[in-house]
Amino acid sequence: MKMTRRRFLEGSLTTLVLVPLVGCGSDDSSPTGAGGGGPNCTGVESTGSNSAGHVHTVCVPDGDLSNPPVNGATYVTSTTSGHTHSVTLSSAQLQTVANNGSVTVTSSSAGHTHNFVIRKA
């Protein structure tokens, strides 16, 4: 079957309309990597301190709290202002949070820092 210009344009229009709808979420709450936070967080979520006029969220999964990795774990925050941060927690820090304690972690990226207080609600 020969492709007509009309059929090509109809297919192209469908692609242009659907790709943006399913391709990405909002800039501020979409998780990036394993720990961005937002509505998909199944664990402990923390919002970092306001720095450089913005905040990030991070999610520590329930699985890492119930069974902390021996070498700890690193989580990537939500994307805000075009960048993310990495938040690293040691095994001991994950255990502290799991036992209803609180830990504070500082993350640096893009020339500024954010402090994250990680604790169960």
C-alpha cells in the first residue's frame, strides 16, 4: 500500500500529540532515578531545604528501610531548575530512620546545597 501525504500527516500528528502526553511529567515532582519523591514514593519522602530559590524531594524506598543495603544507598532527587541532587545514606542511617529516628544529609550540586531531614512521618 502506497503512503499518501494525507496518511503520513495523520500519523505524524498522532505521534506529535501523544508523545508529549506519555513522555514526561512535571518538572518539580517527577522522580528521577530511584528516589525522586512525588506521588510515586512508596517509602519515606523528604523535601530539602530551600536553596537558590527552589527545593527538591527525595524518596527512600520502604525496602531499603526494612532491609538496609550493607553499603548504604544513593538516591536521586526530583528534577527542579533543570538539575537533580544525589542523597547518600549509609546502612546505619537507613537503620536509624527505620527505627523511627531522624538523619540529616546535605547534598551539593550545581553550585549550591540542600539539607534533607529523613524521618518517618
